[in-house]
Amino acid sequence: MLICSSCSAPYPESAPRWRCECGSYLRLDHPGIFALADLPNRARTVWRYREALGLGPDSAVVTLGEGWTPLILAQIGTQPVLLKLDFLCPTGSYKDRGSTVMLSKYVEWGLTDIVEDSSGNAGASIAAYAAAAGIRARIFVPAHASGGKLAQVSMYGAELVKVPGSREDTTVAALEAATATFYGSHNWSPYFQAGMKTAAYEIAEQMDWQAPDWVVTPIGGGSLLLGLYHGFREMYEAGIVSRVPRIAGVQSDQCAPVFQAWRQKLENVPAVVKGETIAEGISVAQPVKGRDVLQALRASDGVVVTVDDAAVWNAVETLGRLGVFVEPTGAVSVAGIAPLELAPGQTVAAVLTGSGLKATDKIMEHYAKHS
């Protein structure tokens, strides 16, 4: 069952729908949880946790082998950190976790055409999974998005629409197109959100069913943060792990709507006026699910911190010296570790979200200016 986040109206999962009649986003009601005894015989993809993803046992699966990305121990300054290398998903970003579930549901619904808007990574991911599903996709992206991401969208056969202006202008253009075609938005889809939980499941399984003290993640639209929280909470409620880790969300100081709302103790996230930031993937003036993001942060006794572009670039370089090449947005979680007040001996897991190969143009431009 799909439940409206605002008016609690219920909707069946058998018909295509991306939002409530009242205009609010939908939540997936009680999708279930996997059994540990079943996992040894399953492939190491996100679909090993199928019971928690909201699709029926006989539903078709659109997969490129996503998930089960490495969890490695590294030293960041004086702090040992478990790095979740989610940029090693098939299209180079963690978005594949959501795309595989969402596009599988679209196949079940019989959709043949979708439109989507993205800062780059989600658009590339959805274009890839739409191609695998045989669904035509029209992807709207900001004209200034990184070249690697734009090339991916085109190579996967989707129609690439470059929109001048801001990320928010891109959404407006996509919504206009969605009057005639289903709006396959990752920011709105409860199925995309369900796929994000698998990052939590994997971290716990890779830690022998332990939960770290902290999980650090970038916040843009908030899907990954919500997935981590709900994934750990569901495992805790099922007795699989002994605690829910504290969630630390990291935003750019040039676009920090969640930080501002959290600091002011608001119940929802108002829009902010954005500045320029190299962390393009989290430059979201007002996340659709801001209310849920704030609730997840508070329920986990979490925090929100901001970082400037200099700290982000320093994290890109620090990771590079460890053999880990990520785009600037992908390094935001590592940049956000320093502001945290960590007790000695606490375990910290940081999710690295996007490959550096997606943003080589901007990385080379930066180092040409600063060499």
C-alpha cells in the first residue's frame, strides 16, 4: 500500500502513481524485512534483500548487478573510517540502488515512457536502467552539469534535455513535460527510496550484523540519508542489529536548507537561496522529503554539518592519496567528519556516492587553476 505523507490517503500499488491527489509525496507502507537464513544462497546484489524492497515475489527485476560495494577501513586524519565505496555501482553512483527497484516497478506497471530531472547522477542511472528495461526516458539536466554524467545519459540512449539555469529550473521543465508523460522522478518515488535502504543492509552485513556508531552521508534530496535510517531502524526492530547508528548529514555551506531547518528546530525544510558550490549533486534548495529527513535525523540523535568547497576539495585529494577517486559531491561525507564530535573508539562509516570519472572536466579545471 502507498500512503500519503500528508493526508494519509491510501493508494494501491497496482496502478502508476507518483504523488497523492493532495500533491504530497507517497510512502511505501510496511514493505517487510528479509530473513538472515535466506541470504547465504542469494546473489550479492541489492536484490538479496528483496523482501524489504516493496515488490512482489513474482515481479520482474531490472538489474545490472548493483550493490554489494566494498566497505574498507581507512585513516582520515587521526580517525579510522569505514568507507562505503558506493561509487563502484554499475553507473558510477549509489543512485543505482534506487533505480533498479524503481524501474522494476515501472516494468510491472507497464510504463513505456518516463521523464526525469536530475543534477546528473540520478539521470545517468535512470537512463541506464530504463535502457535495460526497454523504457524510453527523457532526462532533464542543468546545462552546467558535469560532462561525464551528460555523456552517460546520451550513451544509454535516453533523450538528454539540457536546461539553462538552476537545478530548480530543470525540475520546472521536467514537470511541464510530465503533463503528457509519467513523471519517473527519483525524488518522489517511494520505490527509489526503498532501494536506498540496501546501503544500510550491506554495511550491517559487511560488519557481521553490527551497526557502526555513526554513518555519515551527503544530503541533497535526502534519499540516501532516509534509506540509511529506515534500513537500520527496520533491522533494529527485527532484532538483526542492536542499535540504530547516529546519522550525520553533510551539506555545502552554499546550499544548506536542511542544516538551517535543523538548527532552527523546524518541522519542515523551507527553500533557501543557493550559492555556487562544487558539490553540484547536493545543490538542492528545498528537498521534496525534507520533513522526513528532519524526523530521521532527530530519531537517530543525528546532526547536520556544513562544509565549504575548500574542505570538499581537500577531501577529494585525501581520498585520492588513498587510491579512492571520487567526484567532489562524493567526497562530502569525508569532509563532514572533522566537524563531528566523536568519542574515542567510536566506529564511523562514510558513504562515498559518485565516481571521480564523472567529473574529470571539473576536477582537471580546478587543479589547473591551483597547481
